[in-house]
Amino acid sequence: YFPYLLVKKGAGPDIEELVGYDNWVKYAVETNPGLKRVFIALPWASIDGGSVPKDERIERVESGITKIHSHIDVLRERYPSVTFQCIPYGRGAFILEDYLERGELKGIEHFQMPNRKVHKASIYRDDTGHACPILAELSTLIWLRALYGVDLVNDFAAFETEYDAELLKQIATDVMEQHDENYNASFAITAN
């Protein structure tokens, strides 16, 4: 028995139609009758070797979030005993890119890793856009805020990183606070 389901899908035009999400939820409810919550998480859009402009990638993610919100509205009607939320963690990548473009991202020198030696000094690891450590850490913080409601800025002093911890915590907080609250978790998940 597992009371929560996490579904991560790609952003943009490749997002599955509602039937895909409905099939996932139907299966989860049938195999886990106590299912309480479903979280649908959206990552950043593929960088396609740096050839896709940031504004186009942002549009892919934002249209994906809009589509997921629409799917969630339908799923809430079909499965009233299950609570549905969206985790738009892909938005964090664009904020990191903004800081990098302004030269304000300490320890990060590259958009995409030019070679293995600068792995920790880049946002993206490869042509597809897999995360280097700073983006993985930011995504972890966004998920922590989304799933557990942790006040990252005031109550999470234990977070240690070689990057600017306060900046990452603030970005994660902002991503979730700027997200439509109708699609955020209404409470923190407990271990029970």
C-alpha cells in the first residue's frame, strides 16, 4: 500500500493527453485503494544542444503547466477521493539561467558543461539538458517545498551546498509561491 503517486512527465508538446494520466491514476487506485494524493511534476524543457532559445523553452514549460492544470481539474472530478497537485520544478532552471546571464550565479560559469572537468560549474550536463549538481540541488529543494511544505528560507538552516544556499532556497520558495495555489499541496505529507 502506497498512499501517494508521483508522475513526472516531459514539458511541452510531448506531454501525454489526459488519457495517459487517467490510465496511471486508474491503475494506481485499483492497486492501491488507499491512494490519497497524486503529484504531477514538470521538468524544464530539453535544451536540444543549446539550439532552442530560452523564451521558447519557457513557453513549452508554461503551456505544459497550463495543460497539466487542465488535466488535474478533470482528474479531480473523476477521482474525488484523491487529491491532485502539480510540481512545476522546471521553472527553477530558467531562474538559474537568468542569474547566470547576469553573472550573479556564484560558482557557475557555463550554461552547458563543455567538458567533464567543469561538471560543478555548469547548469546542464549535456545536449539534452540533464542536470548538473546546482540544478539537481535546486530541484530537490523545490520538491521538498512542494511535498512537505518546508519553509526553506526560515526553517532549513541545515542545507549545505557548495553553491549559494540562501539563493537556492529562495528560488525554490519563489517557484512554489508563484505557482497557482489551487494546484499546490494544501498540507505537508507526513511519514505515516
